Amino acid sequence: MGLGPTRGLLLTGLMLAGALLLDLRWPRPAPRSTPGQLTFAARGAQGPIRGVIVVEAGVIAEVRISESSEGLDRRALHDRALLRRFRGQSAQGPVMVDATSGASVSARLLVDAVNQALRRGRP
């Protein structure tokens, strides 16, 4: 008798854990850019950070987060107050944004990702 069903559950759990680790570590492509937009992707403290920078008339009109798991509630970078701080800054970069209390590391990673995208290409 023994460990038949238990072994199967253990193997399934190990396979799921392995898949999750690969998913968190494996870089996925950033979202596609469209005219007036730049995409960015970075490795965050708790997983990938992906998003889009909307540029109008040479200034940042909006920063949108499409994927992030940062923060205790996994929504730290979806904070509207943080994202509004990018508005009106030159798309020539570098942008300067004060970090949000409690999410300073994640906010710094976001700012770095935005600056890297601005250096990489102009819309």
C-alpha cells in the first residue's frame, strides 16, 4: 500500500511550485507599443512590473500599470497618487518622482523602469 495517492499529491504540488517560480523569474515581453506610447518591463521585488507610458506633446500624459504584484496588498504600484506624479514631466527624461510611503523600493523600481523606457526610445 503506502504512499500512492500521497506521492501523487506531493508531485503535483512540487510541479505547481516549480511552475510558479519559473513564471515569476522568466522574463515576459513588455506590452506592445503604439504611437504615442512606450512600454516598460522590469523585475520587481515581488514579480514582474509591466506597463505603458502615454506621451502627448513631448510630456508624460499618463503611466499605466498592466502587471504588478508589489506591496502587501499586491496593488502598491496601482496607487493613483503615485501614478499622477509622472504627469507633465518631460518625455526626454529622466523623471523624478517622490516615493510612496511603504512602497519606496517598488516606487523606485517603477521610476527606474520608466526612465529606462524613455532612454530606449521616443514615441
